[in-house]
Amino acid sequence: MAQAIRFRQAPSPLKASCQECSLSNLCLPLAIQDNDLDSLEDIVQQGRMYNRGEHIFDQSTPSRSCFAVKSGSVKTSIITEGGEEQVTGFFMPGELVGLDSMSGESYACTAKALERTSVCEFPIDKLEELTGKLPDLQHHMYRLMSQEIQNSHQLAMLLSKNTAEERIAALLLSLSSRFQRRRMSPTNFSLPMARNDIANFLGLAVETVSRVFTRFQNQGIIRARGREVELLDVEALQLVTREFSRQNCQQ
Amino acid sequence: MAQAIRFRQAPSPLKASCQECSLSNLCLPLAIQDNDLDSLEDIVQQGRMYNRGEHIFDQSTPSRSCFAVKSGSVKTSIITEGGEEQVTGFFMPGELVGLDSMSGESYACTAKALERTSVCEFPIDKLEELTGKLPDLQHHMYRLMSQEIQNSHQLAMLLSKNTAEERIAALLLSLSSRFQRRRMSPTNFSLPMARNDIANFLGLAVETVSRVFTRFQNQGIIRARGREVELLDVEALQLVTREFSRQNCQQ
DNA sequence: GTGAACGTTTGACTTGCATCAATTTGGACG
DNA sequence: CGTCCAAATTGATGCAAGTCAAACGTTCAC
């Protein structure tokens, strides 16, 4: 299907076709008028495919681009001097990776493909130049970065105030709504990341993640077999994430 | 001193003079050419003074501006549905508050003056318009927002991986370097925030914060009397923050 | 197919920090 | 100057989640 389109349009291999992309309503094109799409297509580069585990960019190397996930999924993480890893985010198709590295010098994190993944690449300097000309695009960039800050604050909140169960419920619900945005099942999906990554992201031990999954399963809230997950009772999950906010409401 | 300048220049009361501001090398003006300073001054409004505890803006109200701290200090926090508060940041003179609310709709957090505080106000729509015209300013905005994301990731990291001592040492060092940037003593300053705010920010109980302060004091690393703090052994503090990254280095 | 390497799960034990409770300090104000 | 209330400290106790250890599943190379 994607191939059929490629043959019909026959674009240069390095140039992406935002017009034809099924993610255009989630990605940068959503911000701009159809007749400005050309200028976005002028700067975007069709990135290559990455296999599971391959790095898209590395922390501390010169930052040149940010990336939109086209298919597959990506995790970002920062590494401390001591070699500790902290997962800072998971990115799914339509989402933009590398907004924390727009300061121009070097990448603030490492981005790694969690599965076979393709991306579109936006060179930062050209993107900046273009946003100077297209106010709507600029507005959208501010919006995305703003949102990234908010997400990160939410994460900080989750990490500092919530129990293991609350954190995991929140992650499952976040993934669910992101699958839904892409018109996929919000209750039946396969986790792109390993338990280890979940644990790291949520500031937990792997063992704890595993235990919570089985606890949820025993309560009939989810069904999990490896990375395949089914949310059986979304309301119960939502209840878990909010529970902590009420004062000691027993039972 | 500030008054003398105000009388000499006699600007309109609502217009700030970035030219004369002692923070211009920390704040937005640092990004732009002298001859473009006028256009920045055209949009900036001299905000009023806020007393301790006053709100500069409130979460969920329509967001119109972001603010540069001129004097005093500000804390930002988000409130959950359940009424829980999570402190998301502390802002000192020269720093920009509200970058997480550039999405345009409404403020993502509440900003509160920690002491008697004055700010400069930048209306978001005018700022966006201006950044479209001044590439250097736009670049700087991206840079600031990018950095805000990085800070927030660092915080998440601190919250998920570090002990109480490590978190507090990191905060003290962060404050120290921010005082130094303003050419104030990096070892002898007074905390703008209460223990409670520190605890909330770092995801700890107040009691734990208090205990760590006394422990540090007994070890001769700091001297603290109320909000007055003296860092007696900066290297020891740096050691504390890094300690966790080495594998079980006993002692 | 077989083994090696890795990811996941489960159990037993330990611990850092929260929680509860009580006291002390300090600032605001009549 | 004493009163009042909020902030800070200190001590005693309990628990959620980390750590250690071992078994089990899955993937992949050869």
C-alpha cells in the first residue's frame, strides 16, 4: 500500500511525502495550510529504517535534527556520569522526538528504536528557519515543546507522589489513549517496551512492575501475556490513578 | 538605585527598560542585538510587585503571558483533581516562568511569589510575533524551552533514582550555581522557599528534609539556621550527588 | 534440535522513608 | 512584652518497595 503510493508518486528517495502520510493529522503537517505543506516537505528527510535496539541519535553528540516517528516506537533516555540510565520517554507514530535537544549544541538524550522503526528527520536549523516564516508552524512548535514540559512535570509528579500501582495504571492509560488517537484498539495492544524499560521509566524495580501486573491480572483489571495486554476494566484503572488523591478513603 | 534610574529615564510606567536592567545578560535581551532591544521593550510590560504568597497566575486560567523574574523568587506548582500540590520549579531573577503554558489555552501551573517579587511580563501572542521576526530571539526561546524540558527530566531522574540526601545535595548545588550566576555568594545564601516546598519539590516528607539538613550539619558539610544556609564543603556535596552512580562503593 | 542468553515471574528478607506524635522555634501583631 | 499560629525539629514505629536469589519462558544462533 505504501509501496503503491511510492511508485505512483515517484518522489526522490530522500524526500518524504507529508501529503500522503497517514499520520499527517498527528504530526507537524496538522499545523499548517495545505499550500505551505510543500515548504515542510522541502526540509524533511525520509529517515532510514532502524532495527530494534539501534540508536537514532546519541546523547552528547552534536544535535542536528529532531525526528517524527513514522512507524514502530522509540525510547529516549539519559545516562549519568556513573552510567545509570533513566528512561525519559516513549514515542509512538506521529510523535516528535528530540525537542529537548533544540538548544543546538548536542543531544540531551539517547534515542533508541524499541522495534523496527522508521522516522522522518527535520534538520533543526532548517526547521527554525521555516518556523520563522510560518507563524502557524512556529505556534505549533511552541505548543509541542510546552506540552513536553507539561508531560515531564506529570512524570515528576507520578514519581514523587504515587505508588507503584498508580504509576503503572497511569502508564497503561497513557498508552491506551495514544493507541486510540491512532485509531487502534485502546484496550487491546502490545507493549512496545520491555518490563525493564517500564520499571526504569517509572522509577521502580523490574520485580515490582511484574508483581503489579500479576496483581492487576488477579483483580481482573487487565490480562497480560508477555507484551500483549488487554485492558479489561478501564474504569478500575482510572480509579487506581485517582485513588491516591482522596484522603484516606479506605477500601 | 533602581528608583534613581527610573526618575532619570522617566519611561512610561508600564514599559520596562531592558537597556538599564541589570539582568539583561541573563534574561531574554541576551539573545538579541542592541538595536533590536527596542522591539523587545515595546512588548514587555513592567509587572507590578507581588507580596509573599500572592499568585502571579493560576492554573487553568487563560494563559496570556510568560514572566521574567526581576527580583524576589517564584515557585510553580500543579494541583491535581484531588487537591494535591506538586511543586514543579523555583525561579530566580533572570529566569523565565510560564514556558510550560505556551500552548496558548490556559496556564498549566500556578505561579506564586515566595517573597516580595517583581516581574516583567511578556504577552505570549506578541512574543510569538516578535520571535517570527527575530531569528536570534526565536532560537533563544527554543533553547530556553529545550532546557526546561531537560531540567524537568533531571528532576524526574532525581526523584526516581536518588536518596533523600542526594536530592537535597543536588538542590543546594543548583541553588548555589544560580546565585553564582547572579554574582552573589555561591556558599552563603538564604533559601527563598520553606522546608515544606523543598520537600514537596523533591518528593520527600518535611521531616525527612529536616533530618537531612541536620545530618549534613553534623557532618560539617553545611551550616543552616532557618533559611540561612552556608555551604561549608561544596566538594562533599558534589560527592553526595554522584555517590549513587558508582556501584556499591562502600563507605 | 540444543544450548546460551536474556527477559519475566515468584518468593523471602531488608530498609529508607513516610507517618504519627510531641516539642521547640520563630515571626506577626495587638 | 507576651500571645498566637505556622514552621521546623526530633523521636518512635510501620510499611511499600528495593534487593537478593532462584526458577521459568522465550528468542535466536548455530
